[in-house]
Amino acid sequence: MSSFLPSPPTRRIVLILGLGAGVSLGAASAALAKTPKSAVGYQTRPSGANACASCTSFLPAADPAQAGACKIVDGEIPPTGWCALYARKAG
């Protein structure tokens, strides 16, 4: 009677699959890297009425007097800053 199950994977197959998974994880972490301030025209002052505090990507600090962060731009981001990726929060 023949079996429909495949044979167990060889060591070579396991190593190849593991290497592929490692490369995929490395690419995913590189994709999550934030953009440098210099690449987005970041400035520490608002652009008219537009400031980081009203941007969808801004992550405020627990203490409003402290700089927050951004989902896209690297480094500390004060609420009064602005960059070319600015997108006003709805409402």
C-alpha cells in the first residue's frame, strides 16, 4: 500500500527554508525603518497652521512639554515641528 504523505524534509530543505525566512525578516525590519528628518524637509517650526501636533503620524509624549515621536520620521519630534509628509488629523 502506498502512502500519500510526502517524505520528511531533508536537512538541505530545512536550511534553505530557514535562510529564506531570515532574509524575509531582514527585509521586513528594513521596511520598518523610519525616514531621516533631512529627507522630508523637517523643520522645528510649524508651516502656517500645520504642525506635528495636528498630524496623523504624530505620537505625543506622556508629558505635553516634551518632544514626541512620529510613525514615519526618525528622532524626537516636538509638537510644533512640521515636515513634507504632514497629513492633518480628521476632525
